[in-house]
Amino acid sequence: MYDSRGVRSAACAWALGAALLVAGCSSGGGGDGDKAPGSPDAAFTQQPKEADPFWVNPDSNAARQVKTYAKAGKDAEAERIRRIAAQPTGEWIGPENPEQEARGFTEAAQKSDRTALLVLYDIPHRDCGQYSQGGAADGNAYRAWIDGVARGIQDRPATVVLEPDAVLHLVDGCTQARFAEERYDLLRGAIAKLKSLKNTKVYLDAGNAGWGHPDQIYQPLQQAGVAQADGFAVNVSNFYSTQDSIAYGKQLSQKVGGKHFVIDTSRNGNGPYSGGDPEERWCNPPGRALGETPTTKTADPLVDAYLWVKRPGESDGTCKGGPQAGDWWPAYALKLAGASTS
């Protein structure tokens, strides 16, 4: 089945970025002022840059939840959600203000001497009408959106995960064949535009270890311009183990010129869910756990990073009693952060 993605519901995320700059973001090695580092209401600092160069958003949904629990005296819950809030996660750029959002996040990240992790998910006919349906109205609107993102990033450091499922849904037939030529052209154009920036890395989404075989997707990836990208991304918003994701990525890498890749480890601590109906296996499945924390120190030289692309605690969609895709779900976040890994 298909993966419902972390669609941003915050229409004013660009204002958040500006607010972060006004308030100031803690840089690596910065302290928590007069708060004990382990206290529930301690500020959020950056992770050590040598192992984890990505920006921790001090005003994320998880960070706000920590503060809410702390104010209510729920220290145990606050500390559990802190496991999520303390890590860098993907910022999914919304459709309305791409330039302002990209600028806000990359400026805040640069101020903290870190790299912004951005997820671009606005391809026309997105998600085949499922929980994360939507996307740009047409090809011209998408090109204008990408141009806005690029203007927002400029020369600031950014790592971009480009269009989850966009290639996969062409291969599995979910996206109608009549849209294929345009989609490939849009992806090639997006990669070219983003790679024209001085300090931006681009990883094109390439499915996951449970979806099929690299033989089915490597030629479409090539058609979409993966050769011009820094590499590809696997397991975005999914639950397959890091070991299985490495194996899948290495097989695929051999077929696309030895390209490197990144793995979404945000929720793969217990691997995929095997019970229930097919939808339950990808949409808010029970018993899942946080995976390896984000880092560039990985188990294989072809793997550039473990990333939390999908923000843990944000819903996959209105299944299992969840809110809309991308909306914060405290109850599910608590379960993820408190689950023991197998």
C-alpha cells in the first residue's frame, strides 16, 4: 500500500521561521541557561555537529508538547516527548509560502551553524487522492513553487528530500500514465534548480524495502534525474528496518551509478507492522518505535545519513482514530517515544 505523508497543516510556518530568528536559536554546545539540562522545561539545543549537522527546531510541535506537559506537571510525559523534540526532523514546505518558509528555516538553521532538512512534497496529483492528496494545480504552478523554495534557500546549507512517492506512484500505476511525462520533467527541473544552489544537497525519493525490487524503479529514477542529484532517499514515512533499508538502497545504488542514499529512521525501531489489514501496516500502525537518531555516522559508506524525515508523532491520516495527515497526535507520539525496541 501507499504511504500517507507528513503534510504540513501550519499555514504560517514562514512566520515561525522569522520568530525563531528574532528569539535566537541555541547553537551547538549552548547551554540551557538556568534550567537543568534534564529538566522538562529546559531549552532545546543542537546535537553535536560532527555526528548530526542537522538543525533542531526549538519550536516544533514536539517541543511545544514538552512545554505543555511540563506546565501541567506531567514530567514523565514531558521527558518522553523530549526524545522526539531533541532531534532534528524534516520541515515539510507548504504550498502557500514556499519562499518565506524555506528562508525562515534555513536562516534559523544557519544561525545555529546547522543544515536545514527540508522535504518538498507538492507534485501535481500527489498521493493519488489518498490521505495526503493535493499538490500543485499544474506543472507551471509546481515550477513556480520550486523557484520560490530555491529563492528562500539561496546559498544557505540545506538537505532536501524531494517528492516522496512521486516516482514510486508512476511505477506502481497509482498515478495515471498520462501524467508520467510531465512528472519526470518536473522532477528533473526541480533537481536542476536546487542543485544550482551553492550549498544544497538533493535526495530523490526511491521507495522502501517492502515495496518491490530495485529492478522496477531504477530506470524511472534515472528518467527523473537522479544522476544529477546527490542521491536518493529510502523508507520515507515508513517502518522498514535500517538493516533492510541499507540492503535495498545498496542494491538500487548499483543500478544508478553508485549513488549514495539517506534513510528515514524516524519510526523504524520495531520494523514494519505485520498484523491487521494492509492499510494498518502503513497508516498509524500500533506498536512502532523511534529508530536510530539522526546522524551522518552510519553503518555503511553509501549511506550519507539517517534522518527523521517523517516527524514522529504526526499522523499518517484519519485512520486508527488519528487526525489529518501531518497533524500532531500527542497520544501516538507518547506511544512511539515510550515503546521498547525489539
